[in-house]
Amino acid sequence: MTLFPEHPGIELKKIIQEKNMNISEFARMIEVSPSRINEIVHTKRSITLDTAQRLAKALNTTTKYWMEKQVDYDIAQLHETGHFD
């Protein structure tokens, strides 16, 4: 059984909670709008290259880590909807 990859926003939400921060505080820390982070953690928005770079810098990860999570999720969504060729 293959597990469906989770949206990277779910992981980001957990990280923000572990840091005892709210969305506005975290957004300010990485210099983006709170609405961008809010939409990501509620799985309404994808992580872009710009956001991935900011997350990598702030969380001591890599841009590639966040982009791969997003691409894995996007591909799984395509398979789920039958729009993958």
C-alpha cells in the first residue's frame, strides 16, 4: 500500500507549532505575508521556489527539500484525479 504524500503545508504547520509561533510571527520571520503562510498550512496554496528558499534559510533545511515535497504531492494529486499521462 502506497501512502499518499501529504501537502508540505501540513509539515510546515507542525514546525510552526513546535516553535511556539503563530502564523503572523512566522511570516514576519521569513518576510512574507501572513496570508501566504496561512494558505500554505491550510493546503490552499503550493510552496513556490521563493517560499522554499525562505523556508530553507529559516529552518536550516534545503530549497530542494521543500520543492521535492511539493512536487511529490502535486504528482500524487495528478494520479488521484486521473490527469497523469
